[in-house]
Amino acid sequence: MTTHRLEVRSRFHSYPVYIGRGLLANFGQHLKELRLGRRCAVISDSNVAPLYAEQAVSTLSQSGYQPSLIVVPAGEPSKTLSETGQICDAMIREGLDRHAFAVALGGGVIGDLAGFAAAIYYRGVPLIQIPTTVIAQCDSAIGGKTGVNTVHGKNLLGAFYPPHLVIADVDTLDSLPDREFNEGFAEVIKHGVIRDRDLLERLSGFQKEDLSAIVRRNLEIKAEIVAADEYERAGQRALLNFGHTIGHAVEQAAGYGRLLHGEAISLGMVAAARLSMEKAGLAQAEYDRILDLLKAFHLPTVLPANLSTEAIIESLARDKKFEEGNIRFVLTPRLGEAVLSEPGQVGWPDLRQAVENLR
Ligand SMILES: NC(=O)c1ccc[n+]([C@@H]2O[C@H](COP(=O)([O-])OP(=O)(O)OC[C@H]3O[C@@H](n4cnc5c(N)ncnc54)[C@H](O)[C@@H]3O)[C@@H](O)[C@H]2O)c1
Ligand SMILES: [Zn+2]
């Protein structure tokens, strides 16, 4: 089985991403070229640590590093400022100083949380991402967005903090429960919708053997977009928010942890696809295609009954993407392409209707 190497360009440094099987057991070798200090924290969650921490710790030790394992409770509710503080406190207690580095071993929650801790620890220590979910491998581990939620909204606190190395070991995806496995395909479908029709084609006949190639293609797509617009200023990177405006609001209104991130994004994409039909001329057949794909991965396309439109609208109103009250909504005119809406093109009544239509 071959290992692929991809280089992600960032303003501060480029970093390699290795994609393949069996990488976790010996990624220590890839650290040598980074000239890191000896001490490090392996930050993981209560589901992932029992499965994979031992392998990570042992390859680090064998490569001459001295790792300390820090485990946080699994799930979105851990993505908080207070958990970030506890991780940093644990690192201080372990005697890690500014020469240390951090290894984020887990899904998107650990990547965002441990990444943020690494960004602020002694004003920043090098970060290695070892993503273990489909979302994290196909999306969140690269691009440098780290951060946590507050009661006021998702990802409101954070930092751009690109990793120094990413190890995507596709074997780790084998232990994902079905719900968590499927969830990740929301972001994969998103990448296809905004950038790559062929990827959608490939997903239609999905087989587990295709995973490596799918992860690789998703990382290429994200890497291209991030290299073009790392800080989300030119509009390119904002296209990655397809389905996320309403999706984040749904995720927050449901209460973090009730709907998985990808499930909420699935709902957000249904709403965005319908708005795309109304505002950007997306063909009905292509809308249907998006819905069929989401359903094929058992992702939700209608809202849970007990979630009120009002609660979702309230969280939408707090979204940081609404610069000065201006709604910037990502639309897809045809599969494989995405655009940002013009000012005034999508308004509050449209958003309310889009949420209502999810029933
Ligand atoms: N930074 C970014 O660019 C970016 C992009 C997309 C999503 N995100 C964030 O990612 C998060 C969602 O990521 P996620 O879905 O990976 O969530 P997650 O990290 O909570 O993982 C989902 C569940 O799977 C478990 N798990 C992880 N790996 C496992 C494995 N290999 N085997 C068995 N169980 C495993 C976890 O413990 C958790 O219970 C959200 O917070 C979202 O905001 C960030
Ligand atoms: Zn997402």
C-alpha cells in the first residue's frame, strides 16, 4: 500500500501531509526533519485514546521523544475555552516549555481544541495533526483553523494556526461507529458540490477500498482553496462554508453534541441547495442528486421535530459570517461550482423560509 505525500502551502510555512495505511505505528520517523524539542503532549479524547494513544506514544518514544498523554472527554461539548485551559495546565504540570510540541490525535474536535491550545501555549508550540475521523482527514486537519465554541456560537474563539505535519492514517477510520463514519461524508459531499463533480460520481458507487483515494482528493481540494485564500479574505475559502451558515445554527440550536457536526451540515446543505435553485439556477435534478447522496450516507435531510425555527434563526443572527449585517451565503449554480451571494441577494426572509423548508 503506497503512502502519498501532499504539500500544503501556508503563509508561514508549508507542511507535509502523509496519507496512507499503517502510518500511526511509525510516524515518529517523519518528525526528524522538523527539528522539534524532545518533550511533547499527545492530546486525545476518551474514545480515541484507548484505541490509538499507545501506538502514538510508543512511536514517539522510539524516535527519541518524551510524550505525555492528555485525554479529554469525547465530543463537541469539550470544545470550550475552559477545556483549552485545562489542557494547557496539564502541559505546564508535565513540565513542557516553549520547546515542546503538541500532537492532536483524534477527530475534528481534538484537532480544533488541541490546535488552539498549541497556538496559545507559550505563544505557540509546533502542532502535529493526526486526524482519526473522515471529517478530520478530509477537511479539518489542514487549513490551520483552530478554535472553540462559546454559548453564543460555534468556533467564535480561535486562531489561524497551521500544523507542521499531518498524518492521515486511513486505517484508523475502521474503528469509527457507522454514525460517525457517515457523518464525515457531509464535508466530502460539500467538497464535491463546490469543486469537483467527479468526486460526487465516485461517491455514488462508494466502496470502502476507495477511502484512501477519497481522502487524498479531498485534501487536494482543501489544500488548493486554502493556498489561494488562507485567511478567508479573497472569498475563495468562504466557499468551504457551503451548508455551514444554516448548518452551524442548527448544530447550536440543537445543543452541541446532539446532532453531529456533519449531520447538521447535511441539513445546512439541503437548505443551501434549495436556495441555490431559487437564487442561482441550480437544476432540480442536481438538487435531487445532492439529496440522494446525503441519504446514501444516512445523513439527515429533515429537521428533528423538536427544533424550532425561532431557535435556529436566533443562532443565525449571531453568526460571525454576517459581516455588518450583510448575509454572505454560499450558493451552487451547478454541481462542482460555488459562488458567494451578492449583497441583498439572500435576505432574512429567505433564510427563514429555507429553515422552514427543512421540515
Ligand atoms: N478546523 C476546521 O477547518 C474544521 C473543519 C470541519 C469541521 N471542524 C470541526 O470538527 C468537529 C467535528 O469533527 P468530528 O466529526 O471528527 O468530531 P469528533 O472529533 O467529535 O469525532 C466524532 C466522534 O468519533 C470519535 N472518534 C474519533 N476518531 C475515532 C476513531 N478512529 N474510532 C472510533 N471513534 C473515533 C470521537 O471520540 C467522537 O466521539 C466540529 O467541532 C467542527 O466544527 C473543523
Ligand atoms: Zn464543517
